[in-house]
Amino acid sequence: MSAPLLRVAVIGATGALGGELLDQLRERRFPLQELRPIATDRSLGETIEWLGHELPVLTEVEALTGLDLVFVCTPPAAALDWVRRALHAGVACFDFSGALALRAEVPLLGDVAAFDPVALAAPLVAVPAAPALALARVLAPLGELAGLARLVATLCDSASGIGRSGVDALQAETIALFNQEEPPASGSPRGLAFDCLPSSAALDESGASEAETRVGRELARLLRQELPRNVTVLRVPIFAGMGVQVSLETQRALDPEAALECLAKIPDVTVWPQPEGPSTRDAIGEEAVLIGRVRRDPSLAQGLSFWLAFDPARLAVSHALRVAEARFPSRSA
């Protein structure tokens, strides 16, 4: 007799991340008996298309009753309430928001060959931020080879990092400027079209954005090492994708050729064949992290410089679904 299928909810189903999750649930033929799309009251009356049917978007708390798994795809402020509701209802919860990712009791599952069965069975699992996941995927094997001493990473985040509102705002601003019109008000103090912003969001007292803090702290947890680091997140005028320029200092000498040989063996990492490296557009729709322009960093005695490109939403979602498939193996066969 076949194993029972899963009853799953997606919180934030009408957002960009929730939409990516729904797409990949279809693509992977995730073993679903029931899907419940959930969003805020702003989405009341909306529907989503699912396998030829229109599913109503739910907004009630009772929508979590009787489920097996909840994916929380909301901003951190809203996520905590949904996580509490899921745990109170006895439903396993995968949280993308990062709200609880630094709590020691909440597993933050990175790319490992065999997930810890205790962590897999935890009622709450935190999904790493895509940049932290991408960096850890590349840095961990390089660290095993030569040791990690210091990291400087500059992240070029797209308008989609804000969500669908960011993409809509960039499109509207671009059209307006081409037509020599005043860009429409977007709710953001600064426009993005034909510009590059030195931060992706508001800064705290230390001068760091929430994304910079989250990526740095999650990366340290994934690597199990408090690596000296400087993470900067820029907002650039592209619609999707992310690029990261990395300057890495290793503890032992590591030439680019040896680094490339190591990187070519990493699952879900693609070494770009052309010397100019991959663009952010090349990474759209890819689950792998693309890496290129691997070269010496002449400012460091034992330094490497390289460029990463990836699709943040696709990377985070595909990783979360692999974790879910490992948690429910008999239902994912």
C-alpha cells in the first residue's frame, strides 16, 4: 500500500517567494494530498491556479488545522505569529523568514550529504537565506582544503529581493524615465531604475542592514566557524537574480587552479566555462550556484577572488524542498 500523501500550507502564497514555492511543488511533483494557499486579508477573494483547479486563498487561523507541513514565506514580523500558530497546532514548520534562524534550538539545515535525523524531526526548521546558503556551499569545501581566514562579500541584490512590489516599482520607474515622466511614488524613499543603491534597506545603529546581519550570522552558523567577515548588500537595477563578489583569505596557500578543481566537484555548483564568468541573468531558473572569475586576490598573501551568480528564490526553495523530502522519505519516493 502506498504511503499517505502530505497536507501542506504555504503562508504568503501570493508573494514572490510563495509563488516560487508553488511552482517548484508542481515541478517536483511533491507528494501532496492537499494544498492550502494562505495570505493576509489583502488577498481575500484571490485564487491560485493549481493543476487545472482554482484554489481560494485562505486567511483564517483555522486554515492550519490537520496539516502535516507549513512553509512560512512571509517577512520576519509576520512570520513569528504563523510559526507560533503552526507549533500550537502540532504542524511541522519550515520558516524562510530568518526570524528564528539564530536560535540554537532551531535547526538551520545547510547542504550536507546526510541531514541529522534529530534536526530533521524538529517541529521547526529554519531555511537559510539564499546568499548564506550559496556562500556556505562554496566556502565549506574550500575551507576543508585550505582553511578559512577572512571573507569580504559584496552582494548585488535585485528588485525581486523586495518582493513583487520591488519588481513592479522598477518596471514603472523605468517606463516613466524612458517617457521623460516623473517616476510614480513607490513607497520607497529612493528610486532604483538606472541607479545602484549602497544599501538594500534601512540601516541599524552599527550601519548594517538587516540582510547584511542575517547573511553574516547564518553563514557563521552554517560553516560552524566565526569567520572574520564583512558583508555588504547593494540594491542594483535588475529584476531578478543575485551576484556576489567574494574576496577570500585562506589559512594555507590555495592557487586558483586547485580551487577550481575543488569547486568542480561540489554538487549543485557549476563552474562557468567562459573566463568572463556568469551573469545574474544566466542564473535565473537554475538551482545550482554559478561560479566564475576565480583568480588570485593580489591584496592578500593567500587570497582568492571569485564571482557567484544564483537565483535566490529558486535556491532557497529547492533546498527547503530537499529537506522536506528527506524528512518524509516514504512519501517522497
